[in-house]
Amino acid sequence: MNFLRRRLSDSSFVANLPNGYMMDLQRPDNSTSSPVSPAMERKHPQPPQPSLSSSTGTSIFSSISSAMKQTTQAAAGLIDHSASPTPPVAQKPKILLVIDDAHTDWAKYFQGKKVNGEFDIRVEQAEFSELNLAAYVTGGCMVDMQVMRNGTKVVRSFKPDFVLIRQHAYSMALGEDFRSLIIGLQYGGIHTVNSLYSIYNFCSKPWVFSQLIKIFNSLGPEKFPLVEQTFFPSHKQMLTTPNFPVVVKLGHAHAGMGKVKVENQHDFRDMASIVAMAKTYATAEPFIDSKYDIRIQKIGSNYKAYMRTSISGNWKANTGSAMLEQIAMTERYRLWADACAEMFGGLDICAVKAVHSKDGKDYIIEVMDSSMPLIGEHVEEDRQLIADLVVSKMTQLVITAGSTPSPLRPWPPQVQPASMKSQTGPQLGQLSQPRPPPQGGPRQPQGSQPPRTNAPPQQRLSPQGQQPQSPQSTSPQQQRSPGSPQQVRSATGSSPVQPSKAGVFPPQQPRPPAQGRAPSQPSPTETSKQQATPHPHLNKSQSLTNTFSISESSQRGNANEDEAKAETIRNLRKSFASLFSD
């Protein structure tokens, strides 16, 4: 009992006890009206009740043994404290920044949609001219937005998770150079549709046309009919051109701006002076007397083809009045769109513009990115397709980027290394299997010792003053439990140690397996040698668990000793209560 008093007075051991364990021990016994000290209990033992002693002792001992096993598992870190279900936490919505003019309300197209089925989408919409940002190496990108909504100035700051760009990032018109914002988004690691890499490359039309030349050289003029074009880095090279009339395009502009039709050599020289004042580059291409314009657009995996015919008689089909109708998507048109969609790492949204001449030939003149205007009768459908494409990209980003999982989608179980599995296996087996007989000691296969200590396990000494019982007192056949999975003994030595006093159980620990020995009962001489060195690193919880396991197995031995064991268990319970009630 002094051994148990020392063990249970350890603060680290008491801290590892499960919840409610102390209250269960301090619960008063039905057979007594007041707590009695262990000394008085031994001097004046109460007569046991024959009818209830066996069942009461078994139930009390089972509860104590179960609690001690839980204590051992808690000390070894084997109990999963996160098994209790946690209430679902509201997910923070993903912020989508749409860069477009105020004529299109993109929030309604994302209403009710979720990213990966669990994140709501909060839409913030503004134009390039209404945005400012600051990007950091580790802090991402902070966007400041100042917009006018119904005559009220709205100022917001947020960190976007995704950006849909529906405006041109650069134009040579005054105040329309927003390439610095594209650089800031790229600096902050923001994902967009189309990609920031492609949008920055689309800030120069001759640069984009050079990619069309690569496709032309790859596919050939029959499959990819590209218009003939000449590039002039400055006005100094604009001396002459082989054929007239030509269309001169100044710098980088959109919507028909910067395009001039030149009829002769004199007008061409005048145009060169205009280019010198603009301090930019220029291109010249043959004027094509067109019958109609062709536009093939690609949004994700959706294709549409349109034909636009000028009604006002202007040589620019996109200027003045024009008639627009949808035409059939042919394999030839699909090839154009797919070939152009591969440039700059891939374009999720693009459109190819071509001219159909009066002689029946097609000429590809330009390709547009996600800033292309939507035309035709299916504008609402196209906007919905763009919204679905953005949600798909955001979902793919959440999955592939490995964002923090929510309680609804926990991490998949990680595979333990082989070394961890080999160490954890024997511990689980020791805690779950029935305990072996007292003299045989717990058996383990060779090489599967518990990983709690680095020193080789040895036989622990019994308390001083106790002598081991003779091995001839009880036969091995009587000690083995009929359903034990360890009936087949390994070739290891055993040390039969029995307590000499009632209610005191010495701890048991298996010794290292002896190679080449047959399973047999050791002699008293071997027992005395095994008791020479104690185990210096024996775990406290493990020794106490083995103590109760021995008493559990010894309880199965003889039915005539049930009354004495019930009294012993009752005394032990009173001792527990007296220790922690002080």
C-alpha cells in the first residue's frame, strides 16, 4: 500500500487521470456508512457477504482496471481527444474582383454560386480608373476601391481572392495606362481570368500579332490565312509601301481608334509625320474590300461565330450601323479559335476577328482576350458562361493550392511511416489483449518491445521483504486462461513472482527473450539472478497497469478465493479514497 501511496502522490500521474476518475473513487460504498482508514480496516475486517461479494468485487475491479487502462493510454498519447464532433464554422466568403464598367452588374450572375460547394462569393466591381493597390511579398495584395454608386462615393479596402478582367489594361489614349495595376496583381500572387501574363502581353498589338505569325508559319496559309502586315518601329522607316490603299494603325488602340486608310504615297508621307508626333510605332496592312466581318469567340469550351455587315457604308465594320447575325461554327473556325487560345500559356476567353473579302477569301486580322465585347442575342448566356468559368477556376484554385480545410472537408488521413506503425502496434496489442497468468508474465514477440524506453526491458524487483513463490505451487496449465491468444509461449524466460501479502501486487515486466532456450519453468536460482537488477526506466503508468492486470488474471484462478479478493479490493478502494480526501 505504501507503494501505491507513493505512486498516486506523483503530480504528473494525477494530472493524466481521466475526467471523473477521482469522483468515482471517492463515491461511498453501499456496505459501509463512513470511510475507514486502511489500518482500521485490516484490524477489524468486516465479514464479507457471500451472495454479493463476487459480483461486487468483479464490477468494482473492472471499473478500476478500465480507468487505469485509460490513464495508460492518455500517458502514451493514444487517446484521440478530437473525436467529439465540432460545430460547423461559417466559412469566410471568397472575394471576387470584377474589373468592368458599371453597365453590367456582375453580382447577379454569381448569386447563389459557391466555390468548391462551401465558400460563398462576394463580388466587388470597379473599373481600372477606380482602383489602387499595394502588394506585399507575404501579405498578398490590398486593393483600395473608390466608386460612385447612385451619386454616393463608396470607398472600400479588401484582399481579392480572384479577379475577372473585362477591361483593356492599356491604351495609348490619355489616362488609360493601367499596366502598373497588372504588375501589382502579379506581385501579390492574385489569380485572374485571363491570366495576368497573357493580359500584360496583350498590351501591345504588334506583340500579339507576332504570335499570330508563329501560328501562321506552323499551320500554313490554307488553314490559318493571316493578313499581310508591315511593322515600323518609328516614323523614320515609313518611307514607302508596295501597294495602295493601305490601313495604317498607330500604336496600341481599341474600338477603331488610331486607324487611317491611306490611298496613295503622298498621304502615306503625311501619315508618317503624324506618327513622329505620336512618338510610337505603326503598322501597315493592305486594305481589303470586305463583304462582311467574321468573329469567332471562345468562352471556356463554348464556341460561337458571328457575321457583321456594315449598313452605313463605312469601311470600318465596327463603326456606324451594322447588321449582326450568328452563323454556323465550322471546323475551320474552331481551328482558328483553338490555335489562338494556346498563346501566352492559354487563353480562357478569346475571340478571333477576320475579314471576308468580296472575292471570297478570309483574312485573319486580330485576336482579342477576356476584354472582348460581347455581341449578339446571347449576351446574357455569354455572361453566365463567363461566371461559370470563373467559379470553376476558383474551385480548382482552392483544391490545387491546398487551402485550409474546413470542418466540412477535413484533410485526408495521412499515412504513417513504417517505423511509426511498428512502434505503435505492440502498444495497442498490450493494452487491448487479455492479461497473461501471474507467473508467466506478459509475453511479447521478439523485436516488438514497447518504445517507451531505450534500455532493454528487464524483470522488475518485487517490494523488499517479499519472497518469490515456488514455481511448483501452481502448474502452468492451471494458470493459462482458456481464451487467451498467448497460450503458445515464445522461447523466453519467465520469472514467477508472487506477492507475500494480501492486497499488494508487485509490478511485472517481461525480460528480453533468451535465444535458443526451450519454453520451461525456471528454477529458483534463475529467479534470484533475474531479481538482481531493477528496471531503471520503467514507466509509472505501465507498472501500475500491469499490477491491476495481474490481479485480474489471478481472479480467474480459483473460485474459493473470491471472498478474500473482494475484501482486498474493498480495502484498496478505501485506500484510494483516503489518499485523495486528505
